[in-house]
Amino acid sequence: MKRTLIHNATIVNEGTRKQGSLVIEDGRIAEILTDGKPLSAPCDETIDATGCYLMPGVIDDHVHFRDPGLTHKADILSESRAAAAGGVTSIMDMPNTVPPTVTLEALEQKQALLAEKCVVNHSCYFGATNDNYTLFPRLDRTRVCGIKLFMGSSTGNMLVDRMDSLRRIFGGTDMLIAAHCEDSEIIRRNAEKYQEGYGEGNPVPVNKHPNIRSVQACYASSRLAVQLATEAGARLHLLHISTAKELSLLSPAALDDGKRITAEACVAHLLFDLKDYKMLGACIKCNPAIKRQTDRDALRQAVCDGRIDVIATDHAPHLLTEKTGGALRAASGMPMVQFSLVSMLRLADEGVFTPELVVEKMCHNPARLFHIEGRGFIREGYRADLVLVRPGVHWQVTHDAILSKCGWSPLENQTFEWQVQKTFVNGYPVYDVATGVDDTRRGEELRFHA
């Protein structure tokens, strides 16, 4: 059995930062050598990690890999390659594909596609509709990460807009319900007002997107979701919180305290604010919208104080040709998975977070929240999902470096001082900065404690 020694790294794990080494054997972490602990047996391979930080691989609980049906802009293979290059070792894919993952047959198809094509570990959500809640008891809770609920605009039949259906969804499962919360009626009224103001046929400027998908639209829907979850005793995970006002609905309690209402912040909402529309335009148009600097700064504080539990990407590729037409017509979403970890570590350099906090929100807490078996931590016996990151390397995001199939990034031309050196998925080196992605292997299906 091959033994690989990652030697002399700064190991960031469970709130600590220690100098040490680690042994990978048979896809698992066999030994953690810190505090003077000696190596138990020789190793076949040694990786010199001097100067690097060794972290658990990132678990991104919110990606749209566009497969099946939307593969002209992205697919599972292309986007999982981008994930691996970014230090992301596990993903959870969203159901708004073609067909949407809202039937048991579509779920089986999605799971088969992930097993066939995904370079990193994987699971997918089951999408709620107004009528399919009777299928929830038939889902395998050890394989399905949660129920995705669109309480706002979505594709196909995935907008749940009937109160009786919402109550049945929240009262019909103890699986985690991951909710996109925006009030469709408020958005509709705002859109009509702005279209009238600019005249029929004229594009509404993209910087009006936060006024259309407004603070009130987000807050009203999130408040309703929290109310329904509280009444039913459901597990609610509020996706991509984007406003300071919504934070009043959240508690700073730790996940280990049995927290039932949790929240996610996305990388884009932690990086950008209203002024960035001037330079980046529709490239940062997403739903919910990027809003004011006060909202961005409040989200950053909520990550630090525990009201925000998880940092994810909402990785949502579109072709640049689809990102035209202003606030009402340009596609919403952006590719972020390849550069999410280094972006958050850059914020650590700026004093916004710490590397330990980044690991907690991107690695540990997703594992805790979704009850993932054997991943998300550097612990002996756990799967060897790991990323080596080197600080102090000055590099730039060039067009050629972008691996997402859509071929662009809102971070293009930005510079970073952290660089992913190697990514290990189940002990296998799927990415090396010198040689790129090795996509000959496939990740494993995530498993969840029922």
C-alpha cells in the first residue's frame, strides 16, 4: 500500500495552526504528525510542503454545473476540473437543469452523471415544486444532501408560490431545506416600475438590478421561510444571504448546539458591492443581487460572529453572450468555484477573516451542517481531501487560466498572493500547479448521516 508523506506544512484545522506533516494511505489520512509525533513507518513518496498551508479540501454546498441540458455553457467534467484547481474537493449540485431534478428518475440520472463525470466528490439536491412533496419520504437521506426550495424566480416549474405547498414542504421532511428567498411579487412590481421609467424596449441599466431584486424582496421572503421553518420545526438553510436586514433573522449559535436555521454567504456577495457594477456590469449580475457596501460589510461581520455559517460560491456559469440586455434580460450568475478559496484567503490577508475562519466556514461547517461522513476535517481515518496553498506567491488570473467552460471570470486580471499548489481528492493528487488537472479519476459520492 503506497504511503505518501506531506512534509513540513502549516496545518490549519479546527481553529489551530500547527507545523507538522501528514501521511496519506489508501485514500485516507493515516497519520498526523504534529507536536513531535514521529512517523510510524517509512513512506514511498515525500512531498515537501515547506512554506505551504495544508487545509481540508473545500466543500462547496452550492454549485450549478448545468448538467444535464445546459451543457453549452458548462458541464460536470469542465466545472469539477475548475473546482479541483481551486482546492474544492466536494460539491453539491443544484436541481435547476433540463430536465430539473424534481422527479426520482431525474435524480437517478443526475447521480449517474456525477458518478460518470465529476473529478471531485459530489452530491445533488432534490428540487421542490408545488406538487412533489409526496416524494420526499422516498429519498435516500444518506445520498441526497437536501431539498432545494425556490421561494423566488426560477426556471421551469421550480418556483414554489402556493402557501399550502410551502407548509407541506416545511412540515413534510426533516431533511435540510436549502432555500433561495426572494419575493416574486415585489420583484415583479419593481421590474415594471423600472421598465416604465426607461421606456418599453429600452434596457434597464444593470446597476438597477439591486433595486429590482431589492432588500425588501429578500427580507420578506427570508422572514417567511424562517417563520414557516420555526412553526414546523424544520431544518432551514438560507442560501446566499445578501442584505444586512436579513441578518436580524439569524442567530450566532454554533452548529454543534443543534442550530436549526442556518445561513450561507456567497463569495461574490463578500467581494463585490454596488460600485463594482461600473467596471464589471452584468458579469456580476446574480440573484439575489449584489447590493451596497454596507450590506457587504455586514455579511463579512456575520461570517465572523457566527450568524453566517457557511461560505459557498453559487457557481453559475453563463456564456458572455448571455450576459447582455441589462438588469431585466442579462442572465444572472457567474463562475466562481476556481478562485473561491484564494479570494477568501486574500480577505484574510486584509484582516477581514483569518485562515482558520476560512477553513471553518468553507470546510468544517459544510461537513457539520450536512452531516457528511468522514470529510471536512484533517483527522486520522478521514478521507484525504486536502489542499496545499502557498502564501506570498504573486500571480494573476489570466484568461488562459480559467477552466470553466464558459471561458470568463469576474476575477480575470485580478492578482492574488495565495496560490493552490496541490489538491488531493480521496488521497489522489487531482491538481498540481505545475501540471494542471488530472481528470482520469472520479470523485466519490458524498454520504450523509441519516
